[in-house]
Amino acid sequence: MHQTRQFLANLSASLRQAQALLNAPDVTTKKGLRDRAMFATLLGCGLRRPELANLTMQHVQQRDNRWCIVDLIGKHGRVRTIPMPSWVKSAIDAWTSAAGVTDGHLFRPVMRGDRVCGERMSEKVVWQMLKSYVAGAGLPDIAPHDLRRTTAKLCRAAGGELEQIQSALTSRKNTDCCCKHQNERTGATTVAAGIVLVLTAN
């Protein structure tokens, strides 16, 4: 019982931090729309920095009437297809519509004057962007890989099987933190089954 309560407390904290991070960008600007879409993709799909930087419009496709990131090549050359929550797709659509991105790399540099230019963002810029928002929102120090752990935790709380989470993230490390809770699913998922992150206009 104590472990279940602790798990739910940690889950609640993760949700609050994830939502705060998602709400931090100024979505009245193209840069803010891009940054929110990047955070949504990191949180909702559990991508690594290089995977996010390499993501293209062609990766985002419908399969069996649901949106996915299709045939993404990740660490060690592993290829996987990742389901995309509707709120992630909405964030991406808001960015691509404002920026006029229709093909090529999904996330592009935004320069002064809110001008979209260049073909892609670097992994280093993704890291720097996250660090600046974390500091501005007063959140604990968070690295992009920490968001993958959050993805695993939220998926597990919503009833995802460990094997499914491992397959989606292609890393055992991210599911290890959930293993000790695998027999506590009833208490955890009753509360967490309806979890979604909300896109807000600020």
C-alpha cells in the first residue's frame, strides 16, 4: 500500500512538471509553437534528442486510423513505429501550420523576428532549449532523457504493459523504474487511466 501511494505521488509530480513544461512556451509566436510541439513529442512519444532532431514530416503518418511516427531509426539502428497521442499531433499541426512546414525536417530553427529558416535543428540546440525553459519555469533540473522516463512512467500508469513500453522506447532502463510496481496496476491505473496533457493558449 505504501509503495502504491508513493508511486501515485511520484506520478502526480511528474504530471505537474510535464504540464508546466508544456505550458511554458509562448504560443503566440512561431518559436513558442515549435518549442511546445517539441516538448509534446518528447513527452508523448519518448524520443531521444537525435531522433527528435532527425524527425521529418514523412515520419508522421496514419496507420490503422491513428497517427504514428513511422519507421523511425533510433539508437543502434533500431527501427520502430511509435503511436502519437492526439494532443501531440495537435501541437505539431499548430507549429507546422504557422511555420509553413510541409516536407523535410519537422523542427526548424526560428531566428530573430520569428523567422523560420534553415533545414533542421541540432541536438545541442534541443538540449539548450530545454534547459532554458526548465530554469524559467522553476522546475528541477531536467534533461531530455528524463522526459523519456516520464513517458515510460505515464504509459505504465495508464495500463501499458512493460513489454509494450520497452518496445516503444527500445530501452530497458526506462522501464526498470516501473518494474517494482507491476503488481500494483489496479490502484495506479484507476487514477491514471484518463491522463492527458492539455495544450493551453497563453
